Amino acid sequence: MENYKIFFEKLNLINKKYNLINSQKEDFNIFSILRNEYDEVNLHSKFIVELLKNKNYGKKFIEIFLEKLEIQVFNYENINIFSEYSKGINGRIDILLEFSKDKEKKAIIIENKIYAEDQIGQLNRYYCSMINKNYSNDELEIVYLTLDGSEPTEESTEGLAKEVKEKIITISYKENIVEWLNDCIKEVAEVPIIRETLVQYRSLLKKITGKENKEMIKEIEKLVLSNNEYLKMLYKIDYTLLREIRIDLQFKFWEKLEEKLNEIAIKRKMKLENNLEYPNLHYSIDLVKNYPKKKFFGLMYFIKDIENRGKLYLRIEVEERIYYGFRIITNNGESNFNMIDDYLEKEFKELNFGRTDWWLGFKYISNFENINEFIDFKYFNENLAILLNNDKKLEKLVNHISEDIENTLDYLKLS
């Protein structure tokens, strides 16, 4: 027991040291002030595109970017760069780069996924839109950009030929984009306005990907490796204990949220549905224990029948972050497909809800203490754990979510 005490005392000293360092850092960040830190479309895609289009340094930034991707592009004369490129019915490509010289051409499709849900056949639709522009397979590259370098889901790649799937390039903000920014900063070292903008954006990426804690983790690693007894302790307690804590806290969240939403359901004459099949599963301790291997579970409330169309439901669900929205289940049991052309489309646009093949409308749930921070059970950081472990704060969070849902129901004139 004495070894445990000494170990945790040393850990506490390291923690205090880095808390002090962080408290003295400049926390002003223009990106955090002007935009939601996780807004992949209006912040990250647009900023990356503006860097690549920069009048004086764009060409150099592009060269470094292509180098990081290990993509060979001929000595091009023309380049077109787009954010949210749309052509026809195939959806919007987050970032599109088109290179050309004489008869040679190359297109790079970049799918920017910070937290948005993958849509069925999404990458195939983008690929087809470029094939329709007379690009061949050899002239196309697909880049899948996420916070941590995750592979695209089967839903996203549905419809793509095997050889196309195999050449998809996966990159991360955490490593590849930060490294790219490091090199770009060197290029503009004597141009303060661009350099400091890049430094602030890099700081934001380090924050949202967890790289800020790298030095502290290295120091803890050094401590653990300095004594085999500490190493043994870590194997006994670290992952297993933290995992059990996260399971307990997530399950507690779902129980409290269900309790509150059931009160609203009674008042609004909605009905809890807890026996539906995948992908409309009700949360359970087994599902929470197997998260994130098992996901897309949560709470589902029947709102009303829609004549000749099916049943309308309110759904609160977890993939990585928690989100809520509305979906249809047809009378023959099909679910998760937005088959009603424009049903509530105008209203959801006014509310800034997303709309996909899976949802009539959905939105991510923010932390009531910080609207730029979302409830994220995959990355389950320290702030979220402390919030959920505090009964008063958990109650505030549940009330915050419930009030938001009620306001949406009122706006949509549902129930």
C-alpha cells in the first residue's frame, strides 16, 4: 500500500505542475471565439481552403500538403480549390482540389469528418460526381480526414469498388494536419499575421485532439518506467479502472436523462419505445459496457403517426458524441431513411439542424457549461467525467438537454 501512496503523491505533483503551466498560458484564441471549435464546415474546411488559396503562399502550402499525403501531382498550371463543392444530386464535397495542365488533370476529394455522422454511400456519391466530370479512377484521390485518423465506415464507402476503397488515404488532424501546419509556419516565419494565425489554429487542433497533454503524459510515462513496481500498479489499475468508471458514469447519464424525458413524455403524450431493433436500440448496461464497439443506442419516443408514411419518433443517440433528432419508421418496419421529401425540412433548416438519409433533422448536444464543448463518450475527457460525477451538474445537464428538446418540439409544433 505504501508504494501506491508514493506513486499517487508523485502523480499529484505532476498534475499540479501542469495545471499551473496551463493556468499561465494565453487562452485567447480567435477561432474558439468566432466559431464552434468542432465546426468542420464553417471553421475547419473553410480555413484549410483559405490557406491553400492564399495569394502569396498558397502554392507552397499545397506542395507541403501533397507531400504529407504522398500524392504525386504533375507540374500543374491551373488549380481550382473548393469548399462545400456541389454538383447535381451527389451531395457536397467538403474540400475539392482540381489540378490541370494541357490534357493532364487530377482531383483530390477530401472528406472532413470531425464528428458528423457518415451517410450511406457518401464517398461513392462524391466519387461518382467526379467520374461524371470525366475524371478516370487514376485521376482521382479520396482523402478521409478525421481527428484521430479513423477509417471510413462501411456505410460511407458503400457502393465503392474494392480497388477504390483500397486507395482511400486516411489522415488525422492530430498528426498530419498539425505536422503540415508546423511546416507552413516555418515558411511564413517572417510574415507575422499569417504565422500567428497558423499558430492559433495549431493550438486549437492540439486542444481538440488532446495533444496539449503530450508533455505531461511523457513525464508520467517517465515516472512509471522509473520503477517496475509502478509499472505493475499501472497494469493493475489504469485501463480497467478508468473503463469501469466511464461505464458507470455513462450509464448514470442515460438513467437520469430517461427519468427526465419520461416526465416530458407523459406531459406531451409521447411514448417511450424500448423494444425496437437495431439501429433504434434502447440503451442497456450491456451496450454501455461494449461501447464504442457497440454504438447507436439511446432513447426513443413515439410522437405520432403520419398518414400513409409511418411513425415519427424523437431519438437521443450516441455514436461518439450525443445527439438528438427525429426519424421515421415506416409502416412495414423500415427505419433510418428520410423518405419524406420535404417533411419539416424548412423548419429544421431554420433551427440549423443537420439532415441526412438517416435523420429528418438532428443536432449535437453541447455541454451547458461551454456551448463549444459537446458530450463525447468516445473521447470521454476529464471535464466530462467530473461533470457526470457531480449530481448537481448532472441534473443541470439533463435539464439543459430536456429544455432544448422541448423548445424544438414547440417550434416544430409536435406533441
